[in-house]
Amino acid sequence: MRVVIADDSVLFREGLARVLTEGGFDVVAQVSDAGTLLERVAIELPDIAIVDIRMPPTFTQEGLVAAQAIQERHPQVAVLVLSQYLESHYAMKLISDGATAVGYLLKDRVLRLGDLLDVITRVGHGECVIDAAVVSQLVARPREQPNPLARLTPREREVLGCIAEGRSNQAISDRLGFTTKTVESHVRSIFLKLDLAEAADDNRRVLAVLTYLRS
């Protein structure tokens, strides 16, 4: 899998590039600013761009704007945002149009390199993965009524929360202690109660997450 890394910290870029290379990824470019990121993505057309949100010159949201531009101009390129800050509204911007192949992780919560490599692979293959801390913050915010999630049971909400973190049915089964058949049953019920029409399950999972985070 071909990767472009964008981060203003040379130490972080070099360290991440080494980890990815040792993990079997092909790091085709390392850049320090959003403008160069867009240029190299257009040239290299990598499988995934790993982007920090705050980059030169203002260190506000240049990386986020670039990530959204990549989604618009090169939809075949996956985007993983690695941020030092818990900014859930940025995560919502990335997935607000039902985008797939996108992820948002907090740097300080990456405790095992294997987990990071797994997320990069999953996002590169089209999944939507949002850090659990971001999901928790979004879920805790005040919600408008009527709430479409009101039809879900507490257990279904729990399963949907796991889906929002990008967990597969097997991973949800392992975490909650259910059989995979039970998880599949909950997922089908969630799709039904949220009025998600028949489609590829991957797409319906993203739509369910969007309903979950927006409600």
C-alpha cells in the first residue's frame, strides 16, 4: 500500500515512515505543509494520505482543508487524520457527506503500533474509522429532538457505538462478549430501525454511523 505522510514535525514524519516501511507499506512522500501535500498526492496518487490537522502557516486547520480537498479531487485516495487534539467537529467534517476510506485518530491514544498499522490498512481498504474518544464526545453532546436513535435498545446503541469506532462484527463480538450471530442480528435491527434501505453493508454501516454522530 502506497502512503503519503503530511506532518510539520520532521521527527514524527521520519518515525512514522520507518514504522510503516517496516510494516510493509511503501512511503512515497513525506511533506510538512498542506500545499505540498496536495501537490504530491496529485503526482503520486497514493492509496492513503496520513495527515495532521494543524500545519503551516497558521497551524489551525490546513491539514483538514487539504484532507477534504483530497476527498473531493482524488476520491480513490483514502485519508487518515492523525491529530494531537480532540476536535470532534473536524471528524464530522470529514465524514459529513457519507465518505468512506476515511479515519480520524488521536496521536496520544495510539498505544500499539500494530493497531495503527491495522487502522491504516482498514482505511486504505475503504473503511471509516473514528477514534473512540471522538465518538464518546459526540455521543455526549446535547441532541435535538426527535432523536432517530430513540428507537434503538441500549444494547443496539452499544453495538452502533462500536460500529462508529470502525469495529468489524467479529471485533464487536470479542469486545461485548456476544456471538457473531447475535451481533449480526443487532446490526440488522439497527439498519431496520434507522430506515436504511437495502445496500452494501459497508455503505449502510457508514450511514448508520452518520445518523449516530449527527443525532
